[in-house]
Amino acid sequence: MSLRKIRNAIIVFILTFAIIPILAAHLTDEASSLISSAVSLQSRFDKTIILTLDDPVATVDGREIVLDSAPFLREETTMVPLRFIAQDILDAVVNWDAGNVIISNDGARLVIDLEAGTVRVDGETLNLTQVPEIKDDRTFVPLRMIAELFDCYVGFDGETGTITIRTPIIRTPPIADFSLVDTLTAGQRPTYSDLSYDPDGGTITYRIWRVTRDGTSLQGAELSHLVGSRPEPGRVLVQLRVRNDALLWSEWHQGVYLTILPNLPPQIVGFRADSSHVDIGEALSFSFDIENEFWEEIIEHRWTYSRRGDLRVRVGQPRAFFEPGVLEVSLVVTDAFGNVSQAAMYEIRVSNNVRQDEMQFRFQNLIPGDRFYNSRGINFNSRPQLHLLSKSTQPMTLIASNNPETVDSAGILYRDRASGHVRIHYHHINVADMEMYIAVFATNNGSNPVTLTVNKRGAAGPSEDPMQIGQRVNVSYFENNESNDAIVIAPGQTVVLNHDRSIMRRNQVLAGLIDLYATSTLQFTVAAITENISTPNYDGLMIHDREDVHLRGTFTNANFKLNYHTEGEQMQKIIIGRDDAFAGYFQLGVDALMSQRITNFGNWGVVYEISITADSRIGVLLNPRGTIFMGALIGFEDEIVLIPNSGHLAGSREAVVLGIIEAGETRTLTYVAPGGSDTPFLLVLVPDSYWSDAGVNGN
């Protein structure tokens, strides 16, 4: 047995019994496994020996043995006959060599120099706690030191003089074995069965995979991560090594070769419409099939169409056309691997005959999120503003981290203290040449435990498309239902709040929204880090300077409730995201890192509940007033509505259909500004006289 093993045993013992209650929440999965294994080993012993000072009778697993000489105490050290400890306790072989005693057991070897009072272990020499003593023609040696060098447990009861020794079970290493589906397509997760086992009946507690390609190896706990989500076609060698609950490692499995095939682009076949000749406002549908890997998702359908000879290209699946001419419809699909199909084309001839205009068609064939091209050319911004009936806020401390938006190195991006209802909003882009993570930490700097509950969480990324990330964060946030499990954070403890962190490579975005409740004050930190750590240690990280444009700060009352009541029979507007919405629209806060007053232009991270009561039946449109927009909200039917349901909106001419409010009804929208978009917009309230059968000529 090596001295390193002895020291490690001591360290594990200290960790196990001294600081588990304090550090349990900080440990990595591997460290937790090590300590759990150390605890389980305390009960895994081969036999139990009981001695009593000055009494020659001992018991071995309950069987009495009479010693030639009784153990005795010398200067608080228990001395026992050497031959008894070696043969009866350790089941070892004892040899004598010129004044040295050699004790051997299962590969462990001790050489005791009786005259010098030393013991040699693996080339290192230690002083015995007591020099061996000859008594009654028997050689006595210190019990505890010799026994513990063979991993025995030694206990002493000072009142009764009873010594208890427990010898360890000799464990054999586990065997690593697995079967693997030896062919996969790039982007497909490897499929395997772990057949590893422990010959002694123990538990396999940890696994390390090794993947070798062209002489270069990668190791890790997850095989799918090593193979990668976008591997190059070819052959790789997959190997496995396992560890058991006695902390013994197997040899590497000889390995299985895995063949990776290329991921091919999807193909659109049989693309056609149910009619190639239609009237203006006549409903039509398209049919097609997609040929692709059966297991792989199609993540995007991109529809475009344009009139022959017209440079304007419109985005979204057409359900009807509202101008005459020959129109070319195109569909392109993208699979989860990122492969893009070739465009499928179909030509539609639209007559001059009008069945319904666009306003009529969209509201009478309602699909929330449907793009409204505004073929009439209505100037929505010129419509009168609807009076805000009432406004209220709810306690919610917003900690916003979007500055510096572009992160060039590891460091602390924002930090502040808060209690009660808290929302963390982060949106950052990696512009460094290294991989990074965005980590959100909560630290208890107080003297009492704090209970923290995660109520809602949304996250997205990584991606190089900030608008798509902004929309996906909102969708994730709105559809997320946390279990509301409480975390108790001990004084001095730090926990990670975004466990689903992903690697952010250069030019990629990571973003998220997290709603929490803390029973007392915690420090919340958003940091860019270079390791996906479970136990945060960011004390040495630099604090990033803020840049001029984007948001960083802390704001109170970040939940808005807005109530409106329609008036009259004219088209009206509600303004969201602009300072002319109502007095004091933008939130004021502070950059806690600089003690500087901050205005939240755009009210990023603020959640709105917008309630509209209709005197008469109205349709509702969302009309962006910035440059580009791509978001999501909870609509009138408590469903998540993509804005728009395909692509993004550019400019202020177009709109999106949200729904209809019947006379006397109150309907509510829930909204949060999407990152990456230019967010001001109008809610346009359109009386049914503009789109019902009785009033298609309204303007």
C-alpha cells in the first residue's frame, strides 16, 4: 500500500464526516460519488476482531482465541503480538530476514525494522508510533499503525479497554463491457448497452468513455458529447472504463469501431397546391412529403412567394392571395442537423375576381400569428391612441445583464443583491476565440439559511441568430412549468441556477429569463466562464466594464398590468415599447456595479399583462414599429403565439393577426420584449365593420 493511498484515505475520511453537511450542494457529481463510496466502504468489512487490554482472550467473528500474551498499553499505544496481528488479523504471511519482519498480504508489503522502530512501505520509510518490544519471548508492535497500513478499521473504548479491529474486504476491479450499434448517421445519438459489472457484486458508480479518431483521443462521461452533434463521417474507436463503489477502476475495454455516415439534406417531393388557378381571397392549401432520416426533426419550413416580375418577396405559407397575377410559391425545409433542402416551386395564377379581401380573410379564417401583409396600405400609426384605463405594477426585482452584450473574455457581467420576487434576464454574445458559458449563480452571504424557489425558467442558445434566440427564450419561458421545489442555501454557499448551460462558441448567443423567490437577501451573479463548473469559484474573475448602448442594471416592480377599454367604432391603437405609451413608461433603476442611474429603454425583462375590454366586436393586430421583429406572447386563448408564425417582420407596413374579442369580453395578452429585435409595436383594434361581411369596404 502506498503512502499516497494512506493520505487519500485520511482526506476522504475527513471530507466524509466533517464537511458533508456544508459542501453537499457544492460537489460535482464525481466528488459526490467519491464521498458516497467512502461512506459505503465503512460498512464493507471482511471480519471483526475484539481484544481487551491485559486479557489474552480475543474473539474473531465471535469465535474465541487465546493469545500467547495479552495486549497491553504503552504510552497510549496498544501493543499486540506481531504474529497475532499478522496471521489472525491480517491473514498475512510473515517472514524474518536479519532483524527485519516482512508482512505480505494481497500485494501489500510492509518491512518492519525491529531495532530501528521503522516500517518501509513502497520504498518510503515511516517511524512506528512505538518501537517494537520483546515481552514473554513474543514481539509486540503498535496495533493501530500496522493495521491501518492494511486499510483496517481500529476502534478503542477507553472505559472498558476494548479494541475493535475490522479488516477490509479485498475487492477486485470491475470489468468494463458494452455493446454498441456500430453505425450511425451524423447528428444521431449513439445507441449502446452498458454491460459492465463488478465480480464482487458491487455497484458501478462512474464511467469514462474514450473516442479515438485518427490517433487523437477524447475522454468524458457522456459518449454522445464525445462523438459530437456534427461529427465528420468516418470510423472512430469507442472504449469504456468503469469504477466501482470501492473506487477501483477497470482496465479499458478493447473497444468497438463506430462508423459515422454523412447526414444528407432533406428532400421535398410531391409539392403542389389543391388548385393552380384561384380568385383573390380564395382559400387554398398545399401538400408535400419530406424524405429525410426517420429519426431527425425538420426544424424549419421556410415559405416565400412573389408575383412574377415583382422584386418583393413575401415570407410565410400563403393561405390565400390578395393581388392578381402569376405567383411563384417556394418551400425550403431545414433539418435538425442544419441541412437545407433544395427549393420546391409551384406556380399559382390569381384572377381579378375578389371573394374576400385580406382583412376579411384573416379574421374570418383566424390563425393567431398569421402574417397580415396589409394589402390596403393602412397607416396604423395614424390611428388614435386608446386611453389607458389603469396601470399597476407587482413586486418583482429585475436583474438585467445584457451589457456588455458582446463578451470577449471570462468575467463577471453583472451582480447585485435582492430578495423576494426576482427575475434574472441575460443576453450575451461570445466574440472571443475561446468557448464560454454564461452562468447564473446565487450566493448566500448572510449568516442564516435562505430558501430559494425557481418559479419559471426560459433559456435558448447557442445560435448566431439573436432574433431567433429572443423568440425561443420567450417560448421557453412561457411554456415552462417549474416544480417549484425549494433549495435551501446555507450561509457561504453558492448554487448554480441555469443547469442547462450550453457551450457558446464565437459569435454565438446565449440568453435566458429566470423567475425566483428568495426568503431573504441573496447575491445574484451573471458571469462568462470557460468551464461548465458545478461548484462556482468566481472570486478571481474580473468585472467587465459596461458599454454605452445595452442594458445592465437592477429595476423594481418589473411586472406591468395594463387595462384598456375600447371606445367607439373607429380603428384605434395601443402603444407598447415607446415612451409615448403613457407617462413614465420606461423603468428607472441602478447599475449596482457602478452606482449609476439607468433607464431601461425598451423595458427589457418586464412582463406585461395587457387586458382589453371590448364594447363591440373587434379584431386585434400586432404591428411592429421598428426595423425587425421576431417574438412570442401568450394569446387570448392562453396559447403561445409566434410573432410571426414564420420568419420575421421587417419595417412597419405588415402586422400579425392575434385574435378577436367579442362585445363585452375582456381578453388578456402576456408579453415580454424579445432579445435581438427592435421591439416597439402597436396593438391595432379593428372593429368588425372593417372585416365582417357587412363592412368589407371600411377604411
